Amino acid sequence: MIARMVYHVPVFGWMLKEAVSGPITAKVLFILNLLLVWLLAILTFGYPAIIIPALAAVPSMFVILILITKG
């Protein structure tokens, strides 16, 4: 249900749907688009556009490290 809602978001939804169910080139192009949008955000907003994704990744890295050490 959530996937259907996300797939109905204009522009981003159809790209994500194609990346999930499409050929390997669609997946590569989707990742390339995400990187280019991030680069555009860095050029527009500067340093915060680099720091905010890193801060958002900290909780997931903590979980990964805990799972690795847990065994």
C-alpha cells in the first residue's frame, strides 16, 4: 500500500517504480539521478547539503555496527 502511494508521486514515483521493476539500466540511471540531485543540492545550499545526509545515516550505521558485533 505504501509502495503504491510512493509510486503515484509525480516524476519521482515513476522513476522509482521503473528502478524497482525495470531492467538494470533503469536502476543505474536512478542512482545516477539521485547523485546528480545531491550534487545540485550541494551547489545550491553548500555545506548543509553534505552534512545532513551524513547525520541521517548515523542511526543506521549504529544499527549495522550493533548487528555486526552481536554476531
